[in-house]
Amino acid sequence: PHCDRAMARALFVALVVGMVALADGFMISPAAPLPLSLRASRPASVQSLHSRRYTPARIRGGGAEVSMVGDLAGIAKTGTLVYAVLMGAGGIIAGLKAGSKPSIISGTIASIVLAAAYKTSNLALAFGTAVALSGVFALRFKKTGKLMPAGVLGGVSLLFSLLFGFAKFA
């Protein structure tokens, strides 16, 4: 048991480090522009993305027209990374609590597929993965009737399916 826990911890650390490495340049940007001293430290690609963020004046209608589709695609891409971490961490935690190696393996595989979807900006892959996981968790919930983990993860997967679907097909 001690060896299995150590292996699961190592897998979790590797998962988090891998997700951070995939998110090269990923940052949550404030709505208001940053001071020039902070902007200079950003790469040019991030500076140009930041300059297109919606400022409070634009949201109130005092500026350019708001494009919800473009903004939704960015939210969906970030959501892909969040969903990948949730699935990977969930699989590892389930493996630790229940001693389920299939949970560790399936969580890691789902996390890798979602990380690849994030890295390549492939919303179709993220959408397909989320729909498949929604189905798997729905079947598990129907079989066991337990809210945790199947019901909760099924609901999370369904929400991400909707997000990715709207972003892809809107």
C-alpha cells in the first residue's frame, strides 16, 4: 500500500507539472490594462491578446461590439486545461481511496487526451472526450446509484460538453 500511494503521488505531481508545462504562457488576465512596467515583461503574443480583452467600458457598451463567440472559444480552451487536471486528479484520488488501478489509468488517459486537445486548440477532440466521459459516468451512475464519484463527474463532464459544444458549433 505504501508503494502504491507513493506511485500515485508521483503520478499526481507529474500530472500537475505536465499541465503547467503545457500551459506555457497561460495566465489569467485582469479586465483592466496592466501598468506599462508589467506589460514589458510579457511576450508580444500575450501583450496583443491582452490589449483585446474587454475593459469595463466596452462591457457597458461604450466601445467596440462584444464578440461572445470569440470569447467563448478562449474560455473553452482554458476549460479544456481545467477539465484535464480535474480528470487526471480524480483518477489518481480514486486510485488512492479505492485502490482502483483502472481509475488511475483511465483518468490519466483522459487527462492526456484533453491536454493534447488544449495544446492543439482542438475543441472537437475536447468535445468528443467530454461527451464520451459523460456517457461513461452516466452508465456508472445508473449502475451504482452513487452520487460520488459517478454522478458528480458525470455532471461536470456534461457541463464541459455543453461548453465545448457551444464554443465549437456556435
